[in-house]
Amino acid sequence: MNGGITALWLLAMGGILYVTGWQRQVADGLAGWKVAAVLAGIVLLHHYRIPVGWRGVEVYGSAAWAMGCAFVALAAARSVMQSLFATLCALLSGTVWLWIRYMYESDPVFVFLRPELDGPVLAGFLAGVLTDSVGMHLYVVTAAAAIAPMAALYLPAAAARIEIGSLAWWDGLAVALVGARLTWNVKDGFRAIAKWLGEGRSGERGGSV
């Protein structure tokens, strides 16, 4: 499958859900103009490339924009402790994604879904379990997606260039972000059920005067 197809497919599904009343589930009810601004920056800046100058690392403008938006979300966190915790989550998710990528490149034996999907799916799951807002999900998965390609540095036949922001890179980030939102929605559903059961036991559910 060509790079970028998965990201576009997931974006289309998310867009349909967002405009049909599922704003909270998709993006925590984030204002449409904010979503549009993020997507517009990604599209307009994608063809620009920024050479980092270290071991052949090259960052696309779209990835740089996504990272900037992710850091804005981090800066808007309620507290310093929340920002620190989200950063630790990002490092954990990125390390797991990098390790899976390195393992598959070295010896592709144990594959759960597909080699290019297992890392993003697990990173997204960790982001959804450990953090509770779309901004933090974006920050964690974007940072993790930036860390994962560094696995190439540890491979004997590593490519001369590491691209952060390619179409294939966006496929991984989109899968991770969707995984984070799905995991969070499942977690939120369990919370609602637990609250409902707790109210029933205490006799507070459905009371009227």
C-alpha cells in the first residue's frame, strides 16, 4: 500500500464522525477551526524539508508543524506535573515503538498485525491508557513517532537518511492517534459504567422528589 493512504482513510473516517455529532469522542469537542488549522498547516508545509545535520536526519515541514502543535498542547496542560507525566509517557511510547521497529528490522519473526502497524498500535494504546485529553494524545504519539525512526541508527545496514514526516511516517502517527482515541473512549466508557453502578449501590441513581 502506498504511503499516506492509511492516514487519509483514517482522516476521512474521523472527519465524518466529527461532523455527525461525535466531536467529543473524536477530539474532546475541540473547536473545528483548531482542527482545520492543524490540518492546513500539515498540508501547506509538507513539501518543505529541514535537514537536521545529524546522522542524515531530515524533518518534513508537516512533521515540524505537528510537533509545534503538540508542544502548544503540552504548554496548555493544567499543571507542570501533568506536562512532566505526559513527557514521560511520550518517552515510554517512543521507546516501545523504536524497540518494536528495531526488533522487526533485525528479525521479523513475531508479528501481531503488520510490522509497520504494531509499533503505532501499542504506542497509541499506551497514550490512551496513560493520558486523558486529545492534546496530550497528540503530544505523546507525535513525540513517539519522532523517536521511532531512530531505530535505523542501530541497524548495521541503516539507511543514510532518516525521514521524519514522510507519508509512511504519517500513516504510523495516524494509526497511533486513532489507537489513543479508541483506547480513551473505551476507558471513558468503563468509567461511566463504574459510576452508574456506584450510584445504583448508593441509591442515588434515578432519584426524584
